[in-house]
Amino acid sequence: MGGVAKMPAGLCWLLLLGVVLAFGVAASPAQASRANHYDFYIKETKVTRLCHEKTILAVNGQFPAPTIYARSGDVVVVNVYNQGNKNITLHWHGVDQPRNPWFDGPEYITQCPIQPGANFTYRIIFSEEEGTLWWHAHSDFDRATVHGAIVVHPKRGSVYPYPKPHKEIPIILGEWWNVDVEQLLEEIKRTGADVNISDANTINGQPGDLFPCSKNGTFRMLVEHGKTYLLRIINAGLSNEMFFGVAGHRLTVVGTDGRYLKPFTVESIMISPGKTMNAILEADRPMNSSGNSRYYMAARTFFVPNPNIVVNNSTATAILEYTDAPPSAGPPDFPNLPAVDDIAAATAYTAQLRSLVTEEHPVDVPAHVDEHMLVTIAVTLLPCGANKTCEGPNGNRLAASLNNVSFVLPSVDVLDAYYSSMPGVYEPDFPNKPPFFFNFTDESKPLELSSTKRGTKVKVVEYGTVVEVVFQDTGILGTASHPMHLHGFSFYVVGRGFGNFNKSKDPATYNLVDPPYQNTVSVQKGGWAAIRFRASNPGVWFMHCHIDRHSIWGMDTVFIVKNGNTSDAQMMPRPPTMPKC
């Protein structure tokens, strides 16, 4: 047991110089005072979108926030100065943080929040991740504007498993509300109703020129003919799965969630909230005066209708522009994206995700499972409360649950309670299966099935246990897709399907050869997804839906992985600088 050794200053500067020379990326003084060391100042900043000016939380005055650059195996230090007016935490999405849950970030799970006027230093330990990850606020609805990319390059001496691109460009998909997102949260807490839909989807913080007052801010990607570009695509949205494509160009997908994939080429991708995709674009359009030099990049909501849910199905745009082609007089060409409800296109895309499997990038799919879990996912109801009026179905309050448990955040973080053997903070009996079985995906079930129980229940597993979790969507208040994210681990997505999971038949269809290795899996509307992971990272790790209102309603639980027998299989000690509740 013990902390991570501090990197010598001279080595830090050499690493920074290497990053700048190899990738053309220089950290500004406000972002990084030395290599692998970033200073983040979180404060209110005025921005204008859709003809509205409003104040948002931003990092170093940037929205989206600064990109973090690292190499596989690096340790990155981020000093966070909360100069805003509310509590906040940050999470490093997809970074396993081996033995280091203290700096994982979800509020009241692994830490108390950073209070206004305070600062906290995170140590981010990269291990096997390589590709695109991202970071975001993990408190309330703050990640609507507090989020940025994480670019993880190969270790020195290693190379990409594909030709090195000319440039690498983060493409962050998101959502925009004209109202303050904190007001949205307070409103659903007060009324028990659903969240008002966003006013626009965005690409790199901008709705694009299809929206009013947005032409001048539209993101532009400048390219040269004959060169290749790596798009690091991130869905940072609070609610919407999205289709994304570029007119006139096909995308070769080579990675997801910080891991490499067998390359495959498509006209468009489908990406869920929380997920990342790496895609190579070849700038290969004809170079003549009759051709276009500008092409729309577009992101459109993917949503299969549910009578209980309203979504923003608008299309955000950005522009890809050739700098070495004759200028175009007409508008940019528009991509042929799937229809908003094209579940066949989304399913066909997801089915193509398969791990690369090479000597440099092997897979290690557990063949034997020690602990099986069937976890039902549901949007449910809670009683409104005495002397209150709620606007949810039948005058109730909307909630969400896993295995009919609606998770309640404690007032002291779970990690501190576990580490200090503090009683009364959580219950270690999260169930391995739902309390009762029925036709889970039947949307005509009586409303009585929609009631749930509240509790801070966690799942405790022994170090090294191989866990299989089958996530099962339910139709209690209508079936829906749910992107489920597990902190502290990547996992193999070994199986997927529609309808009810059949434990006698469906495991025979599993892919145990080259399944994708992910940190977030989208459970299809009216379907199921099976994941496997080896619990070899001791600590306290959050598992939740990455649709933010679902998580806030209680679609969460926690895995506590016990220490192993050796020192390198035990959680690091508690840092003395942890914020206090």
C-alpha cells in the first residue's frame, strides 16, 4: 500500500515537449503549469446561444472545457479551484484508476464535494487505456457545461495500430438549455415530473447554423485534400443518444471507450451518452470547381418513441471545409443520417463493435463466472409525500431503480464510510436479481408494478471475483434505452438481445472471442445486454445510467471490491486532503 511517486520536474518537461513535437498540442499556462499537470478554475461565465445570454459554469472560461492529454500509463495531476457558487466534483470517465478510488469523483460515492472557494487536487492514474476518454462534473446537472476530452496517446516507443493521422480533432456532442440547468434540477425535485427537453443538440458547444443566432459560432473543421483525420467523438449529452455523420465522407471506426476495435467503415455512427468513438476520416472529395468544398457534420437524436417521454429530436451541425479547394457558392452538402427512430440502423451499427485482438492489444474474456447478476432497469414511481402536490403519473413522483431499489445518496461518501468502517451509511445487500419476475418488456403491465423502494444498497464482492451482469430493460413506465456506466472497470460486452433475457438459451449466443471492451453499454429499448469483468480493482465504484435524470432519480448502485491478499491488490490509503462533507 502507498501513494504514487511524484514525477520529477525534468521528466515532466521532457514529456510535455514530446507531446508538443509529436502531436502539435501545446498546453496554455492557464491549463498546465508543467507536463501532466493542469489547473482548472471553475466559475460562472456568460455565454450566448440561440439568441439568449446566460451564465453557465465553465472551466478556465471555456465551453467545452480544456482537453487533457496523456500517454498510456501516465499519472496526471489536476488542481481544481471551485470559484463558483455551488458544490462540485469531477470524474475521469473511463479511467480505471487502479487502487485509487479516492480521486474517481462522483459526489457522496467516493468523495464529499468541493465547496465554493475551496480547491482539491486529483491524481489520475492511467493504466491500459489508450484512445479517447473524457472528463466531466459528477454533481447535479453540472456536466451539461463542465466537460472536456481526454486524449490518451500510446506509450513512447508504441504506435497506433493504424497509420498515424494528420490531425486529431475532438468532436463533443452535447445539449443546450436556454434555462439554467440547476433550475431544471430544482424543478424536478419540487414537482416530481420529468425534465423539460433541451432547446438544441450541439457539436463542440454550438448548435450550428440551422438554429437562430448560431451561424457565426458554428464549429468548423478545416481539412486538406489527401490527408486523414482522427475524429475523437464524445457524447456528453445529458439525455440523447445520437446518430453522427459527415456528408460526402465515410467514417472508419477504430476505437471506443479508450480501447481499439477491428476497423469497420460506415456512413454514420450511433453513440450513447457517456460513450466515445474514434473514427478516421479521409479528406478525399474531388478537387474541381464543380464540386463542393464544404460539408455538414451533423448529429441527430436517436430515439424510439415512448408515449411517456418527450425528446429534442433536432439536428446539430458543424462544417468540414477544404482549405485547398475552390470556394463553394452554395450551402454545404448534408449527410444522409438514419431517421430519428431507426432502431435497425442503431442495432446494426452496435453489432459491428469488436475488439481488435492483436499481440499488442490482446483480449482476456473470462470464461468462468463466479457471480451472476440479473439487474432490471426501470423508471418507476414514489409517493408524492404528505401535504405535497406532484406532477408525475397519477400524482406521484417519478423515480428510477435497479432491481426495484431506488438509490439514495448518503450525506457521507460511501468510500469514507467503507474505509473507516462507519455504520449506518449504506446496506451491503444489493440483490443479485429482481424481487419478482414477470414479462419485463411488456408495456401493458398494471401501474402497481411501478412502485419502488428507496435505499443506499451496495454490492460487495471479493477481490478477483468474475462478475457477469445482465442488464434487463423493463416496460414498467415504457421501455427505453439506458447507457449503463461502471466506474473503475472496463468490461466485455459479451451479449445483447431484444425481449427478456433467457438464461437457458441466450448465453449460447455470447461472443467470447472478440467482444468490445467498454466502460459504458447501451441497453437497447426493450432488450438486454450482458457484461463480464474481473473485480481486480479494490475500492468503491459507482454504477449508474448515464442519462442524468435517471441517475438522480435512483438508477444507480455501488460495487465495493474488497482488498486482495498482496500489497498491489489493496486500495491506496486515504489522502489527507479529501474534502469534508
